[in-house]
Amino acid sequence: MTTARRLLKAIDRLPYGARQRLLARTARELAATGELDALLCDLDGRGEFERRVALHLAYVARDGAYVEQCLSAGQTSVVRQAIGAAIRLDLPAEVFLARLPHLPTALRQTFYSAIRRHGRGALAERLLPVVRETFGDHEAAGLLPVCSSAVVIEALPDLEHAIANWGALGRSHPTVLLDFVTAELSAVTPVWWPDVWRRFGDAAAGAAVAEPDRVLDLLERLLPHAPLPWQIDRVIGGLARHAPERVARMLVDPRRTGHLPQRQSLWRALAVIGDDELIAVARLLDGSRLARFLHAIAPSRRAAVFTGALDDRPDAPLDAVDELPSAARPAVARRLLALRQVADDPARRLAVTARLAWADARDTLLAATRRATADERAEAYPLYLAAAAATRDPEVVGGVITGLTRLANEQDPVRSVAIAALAAIPGWLFRPDEADALVKLMVDATEARDCSWQTQQAVRALADTVIREGAMSLRPQLVEAGLTGLAHMSRNAPWISLNGLDRLPRGAEHQVFEALRPRITADARLGRFEVLLAVAAGLRRRAWDMGPLQELLDEARSAKDDGVVRRAVELWLAPSAQRDERVERVFADDPSTITLHPVRQAIALRRTDLLDRVIGRSPHGRFLKRGVRYVPPFEGCFDRWLPRQVTAFAAELTDVATSPRASAFERRAAVSSLGRVPGSVNLVRGFVADRETIVAEAALAALAWTDEPGDVLPDLLAHVGTDRARVAVYALGRCARFTMPERLGALLAPVLEGQKVTARKEAVRLIAKHRTPGAVVALTGAWENGHRDVRRALVSATRWFLDDEAAWDLLGRAVADEHAVAGAVLDLGPDVVARRHRARYAELVGAIAGSADPDTARLGLAASPSWIRWSDSGAEPLVDRVTDLADTATWRYALSALVRLSATTADVTPLRAVVTALLAADGEFDAVEDRDLPARQRIAALVGELSGTRNSEHSRAAARTLIPSLAAAGYGSWAVNLAVVAVAWEEEGADLDGLREVARLAVRPTLARQAAGELTAVLPDVMRRSSPARLLDVANALAGSGAAALALGIAIPAGRDAGWPEGWRELLRGLRRHDDPDVREAASAVFTSQE
């Protein structure tokens, strides 16, 4: 008969894996014979370890009754393990419902995670109402991803404020989430759409894989009103693969605002669309971004896209030119060289020459490498080498390499950039014939007296490239060349990088190894293993089953160099199938290898039977001198250890912590580690009163990491009123997570009445966050005679209890308190308040905004725009504040809120009322002491608010409404400003009409100059969304209709951006001959080309 004593004796000397296999086999055998219950009962009456063993047996045997019993255990580790077992066994919901209200927060989170991980949807749906009622919306929201669609549809409106991971919910319920987001957009005016997407963009991104068409529908609907959500960037490539034409149209849509996604996956997906569409996308890009885009499309199409995107611009980015096929690149270079701007610039001319055909460029580039100054030569060498590499001809590259004989006598700045450029050449262009030349270049560079670290890095990069290419192409001469170059860099063995070997065709790793084996074997006889280690590291998992290579790694463990041994041990222990056997050999050969992380981890987590030869011993060897005390920093592995091993390790840490020879810092480290060892709580308590402050504080902090943090909460609370409060209060947070709610509330209640403000604030936060029974009553009672900071904490805590009327009573008191306390009410935004409470919360915000105290009112007015959707207060109070010239403290905040309210309601009447009232008050306070024309300044501020949101339809509508009043009152400058705002650039025809209205208002020369300047300022944003041809047509139409100044305002930025092609130059020439001398002078001051 198997008894607990016999079983525990049988597993005592086994490593963890064998122990678990023995327990599983025993569980199945005893379950079949009916003897399991007796064994479980015997084990359960012993310690915590034995109970966890019993729980494992019960789980393997699928004994749900014992697993259910363990859910009520007194040890956190047992309950945590039981939760996982119960979920995997799919125990009925009733098992959990009775225990859930008494579980600490940490164990509840473990419970919810297990439900999600194992997809227990039915259980989640049974728990959802209970969790919501007992622990609030935030915990309940965590169950939604595994609930059914019907449950999510019903719960989502009430829980959306509490959802932390919209992406996960979007992936699990894509249709439901997209319906919800669509409804949210339909429920608000477009001015709020950016806010909606900011909140729910993750949900749309999560749903993109399952519902790409619907996500694209939403994005297209969003396009005119809000920027593309940044969350979409990570799925835009998948959307483009699904519908490349739709995505391309969306990117080039002139109504699009905000950033342009830049993912290479997007460019690759768009490579299948037509040339015209590719050209339209390419026009949105510049410099390196255009080069990356071209790189993603087929080489045969790059020339057409490049030409269509850049036309004949002289400033074509050369890195984009480099992406063109070799047949097209010289033609572009010749065109550029024919331009005076290039021909007159020596540096640009040489860089463009490097893009010519090799036969045409070689002599010029070679001559440039022999120029008089080092700076000129340093500029020329990279171009010379890059041009050779661009031929993709190994013979050409070889000839250039053998011709670099002058580098040996060059200055280091020149030599450095030349070697770096050589290292950038693709490795497949190197031939064995040039191996000796490469060696000489590297050796000369490293042995030069002025060799810099930049040169050393360049040589290392070149050597790595040569070695990698030699290994992958089975050309050992190149490997030898690279190794020889590295050998001259340092007396120490240099590390070699062969990253990428694991991407070779399957089976090619054996050919690589066989090609390098003679060198590896010869090196091994000399005690050198650099190539071996590089090959093993580069092959990664492919090296695991290569017997000869593994044998050589075993041999490398005896190398003289400690760094080589460390690396060899790490690589030799990498294969998981042999790790257990190998780590025993490593440790037996040299016990000091316990200092190596791979050895320590393998022993701590797998070969636990070896711990008896580690703990309490003084290993010495290569990595530890005899007599040096070393305690391995074990962590996160004690659940796999035997009780006696845990006890022995705790005793060793305690010995260090109490040693008179240990420094205070060593003792602090030992105490901190001791706190994470199970069963060490009493040992840690013994250091709380230590004479060394850092040790005592380490002990206090370590108490929170003991195996039962809830049990040490009283210990920490005893120090919240002492000078250790800063440590104790910080540690309270973790302990609270492991304390049952009812006990937590009872322990923290006295703290609310204490003297330490910091402790009282933390108590408020913990009581609220963990929703202890009677929390609202306790928190409400703490308001009276509360410190200002405590009251602010109480206000913040109400977010968890807004379904309780007492929370609203407390918020009402906060609104009437000093502005620092009232301001805490505003710390909550609409996103974190349940929608059923938003209207009522908006009333609180409105009350603060209407406060008689200016400081308080400013806070409320600043927050008001976010709450306008749910506020019924209307625009009148805001209009009154803006137009009351006696109110100098809050009008600006009121103005911002009013503009947002007007946009939300699509009603510009309040703005018209403001302008009318301020125009009537114009002239008051004319340059008096401390004030000057306040009404005029407030109108200027309103114009500025509208100008700042010029791309919105509301701003355009408001501008059109206010222009007549301002123009009639003689405010021509602001009328012109708003007329520019009112231009609808996205609508062909409407844009020209709007600009003509600008011209009609700009009747004076000063206004015409202002209008032209403002157009020049807004054009960069417009150009990104309008075609150059359309802008040229608009400018020509303006020039021919008496609005020449505006035409020039468009021509300056648009012509410069287009590179001043003939159409724009013709327009400029006409403006220089205009009848208006101001236009002629301004046009003559614009230059299409610099001398």
C-alpha cells in the first residue's frame, strides 16, 4: 500500500521532472485501485508541500472533490494551484460562487485569468452578475472576452467604461464590437469622432482579422472627420492584403488628416495595385520613406513609380534613386547631372555621378578618392565602393578591393569610412580571390597608429560579413580571411557573429558545419573555439541535433578563456532534451559553474536533486576562488523544491544576514531574498528592528513578498505612524491584494483615523480599490475633519462606488470645498465613468465651472469641453462669461468650452451672440492701466480658436457665419483670417469660390499681403491632400481674376514643393509682370533656383 511516508521518501531524491512523472503514475494507479482517497487524506494532514502534492495527485486522477476542498485551504499557494486545477477540470459554477466573495484580489485575478485562458464561457456568464455586484464593473469587464455574444451585447453598454483590453474583446467578438463602435459613431456628431476612435480604436484593430471589410467601412466613414487611429497601424498591412485598392484610396484621399502609416507590411501589400495608384501613394512620401516604399515593390515597376512621383525634381532623394533597377538608375542620374543645381554643387554632383553606369562613373569616382583633402577623400570612398556594389558584379567589386592599396597610408577618418563602406557591401559579392586583399585591408587598418574605435568597429563588421558569407556559401577561404582580420584586433579572442545561419535552407546547416569543420577542429586542438561558438549560436535550434558540433561544444567547456567557457556552457545546455543530464556533468566537473545563469536555472527548475550539493556548500573552481562565500540568487523556483531544500536555503540566507563579517549592503540583499523564500516570514520579522536602517527597511519591504502577504499586514500597519512609514505604506499595496476583503477592511479602518496623512490616503485607496465590505460607509465617515489630501483621495475613490448614493453625497461636498478638493472631482474623465452616471457627473463639472471662486471655476471650465455631450446647462452661462468684460479670470476657458459646445451641437448661434456683444463693447478700456481693448482681444481669441481647428466643417461653418459681422464692423484682418479658414479645399470648385471670397475681403494692400501669408502658412497641410495639378489650376484662376496676391501665396509653397516645374514657373513669370507693383515686387523676391 502506498502511504504518504513512502511516497514522500520515493520523491525525495528525484529531480522535479521525474518527481512529477512518478506522482502522475501513482495517481492513476491508485485511482484505479480505490486507494487514492486514503493517500490524499494522509497527505492533507501534513504540511503545505504535502497538500500541494495531494492536489497534484487529485488533479491527475480527476478527483474534483479534493480539488474543491483545496479551494478553501488556508495557504495561498494551495488555493492558487487549486484554482487552476478546478478550471481545467471544469468544476461546476456553484463550487466557485460560494467562495468568490471571500477570495483576495490576487486570487480572484488568478481565477479570472484561468477562465479566460481555458475559455470557460459558461462559467464566466454565471459569475458575471455576481462579480459585478460584489466587486464592481472593472472586475466583471475582465470576463467579457469569453462570454457569448448575446451576453456581451447586453453587458457592453454598462461596462464599456471599465474595459481595459479592447483589443482582446475585438478579437473574441469582432461583429459585436464593430456594431457597438458603429452605434457609438452614429450617436454623436462628427466632432466627437476622434474621441470615439481614441477609445475604441483597439477594438476595431482587434476585429480587423475577422471583419476586414467592416473595419475598412468604418475607416472610410471616419476619414473626413478624424485622423486614422494609431491602433490601426499594426493591422493596416493585413487590411491592405485583403483590399489593397481600398486602402490605397484611403491613404491618398484628400480628406485624410493625421499621420500616414509607415509599416513595411503595408507597402508590400500595396505592391499589387496599378502604377497610377502606386504613384499617388508615393507622392505622399519623401526621402527614406520613399526609398522603403520603392524597395517593397517589384524592381520592374520602380522606375515608373519614381518618375511619376517626382517628375523632374532636382532634389530627388538619392536613396530612392538607389532602389531603381540598374538599367533605369543611370538615366535618372544623367538627368540630374544636366541640372545646374546639381552641376554647380560638387558634393551633390559626385553623389549623383556614383549612380551612373560603372563605366561612366569609375574614373571620376576613383579620381575623387585621390583628392587633396582628407574630407574630400572621406566623401569619395563610400561613393566609389557603393557604385561598385551597385553593379552586382563580383568581378567589378573584386577589382575595386584589390585596388584599395592607398588606404594603408590614409588618415584614420578616411580609412574608417572606407572600411565601413566595404562592410556594407553584400557578402555574396566577395570572392575567395580577394581574400588576401581583404585581410591586408583589415590588418593595415587595425595596426595603424591612429586606429580609432570607429575603425575597429568597421573592421569587425567587415570581418563578420566575410565570415558569415564564407560559412553560408561554403567558401572557407573567406572564413579564414575574416578570422585573420579579427585576430589582429585584440589580444583577447574576438567574438564572431554568424546571425542568420538558422535561415538557411533545411539541411544546409550540415554542409556549413562540414565546410568549417577542418578549421573548427584545428582551432580546438589549439584551445580556440570562436568559430565553433559562432556557428552554434548562429544555427540556434538547428545546432541541437548536430552530434559532432555538440561534442565540440562539450570540449569547449575546458577552454582556458572564462568567456569561452561561459558561452560554451550556455550553448551546450540549450537543447532541452539533454539539459538535465548535461547540467549534472557541468556541475560535477566544476561546482563553481553554479554562478552561471544557465546552470543555476537548470538546477533550480529541473535538476532539483542537485540542490543538496549547492545549498550550504562553498563551491570553488574556475569561477569561484576557494574561501569565497557564494549564495546563489535563486528566485521564482521554490514551488518546485522540497521543504527541506527551502528550509536549508532560508537558513543560508539568514546566516549571511546575521554574519558580522557581511556588509550592510550584503545583509540587505540577503534579507530581500529571504522574503521570497516560502515559510521565512518569522525569519524576516526578526530583521525589522535591525540596527542598520537599510536592513530594517529591506525587511519591511520583504514582508510583502513572503508566501502569505495577507498575514503580515498588521506588521506593516504597525509602522505607518513611524519613520518607516514610507516603506511600510508602499508595501501595504501588495499585502492588500492577498488579504480577504472582510479582513482587509477591518485592518485598515483604524488607519483612516490615524495621524499620518500618507497612510490615510493609502488606506482610502486600498479600501476603495479592493471593495471591502462597508467601504462606502467607512470612506464617507473619513470625510469629516479630513486633511485636504485625504479628501482628494476620497473623491478619487468614489469612482468605484458611483452606484451608491453616498458616493454622490461625498462628491457634492467636494464640489463645495476648496478648489484643490473640488479639482479632484475633475480628475475623472467621461471614459472612466459609467455612461449611466455621466449626465449626473456632468452636473458636478458644471457646478464647479459656475463656482464663484475664479480658481475653482477655471478648473471646471477647462474640463467642461469633455463633458459637454452629457450637459444640459446650455451655452448661455458660457456666453455670459465670455462677454462679461469684468470677468478677467475665466473668460478664456469659457471661450474654449463654448467653441466645443457649438461644434457638438452644430449651432453657431452662441458664437454669433458673443461676437455681437463684443463688437458692441469695442472701445471700452482703451489703453487704460492694466487693460486694453478687452473686447477686441476676446474676438481675436475666438478667431484663433477657429483657426486652430480649420480642417473641421464646424470651423468653416462658424467662420462663414462670423465673417459678415466682422467685415461690416471694420475688422478686415480677422474677416480675412476666417475667410481662409472657411475655404473648403477638399471640394473642387468650392475651394476656388472660397478663395475668391478671401480676395473680395482683402481689398487693401495690407489685407492682401496678410491673406497671401496665411495661404502660404496653410498650404503645406493642403498640399498633402491635394494634387499639384489642382493647385496650379486654382492659382492660375486666381491670377486671372484679380486675386494675384493669393495666387502668389499658393505658388510659393506649392511651386517649391513641386520642384518648380514649367507650369509654376510660367505662373510666376506672369505675376512678375502684373499691373500691381506690390505683386510684381513680391513675385520678384521669390526664386525658383538659387545661385
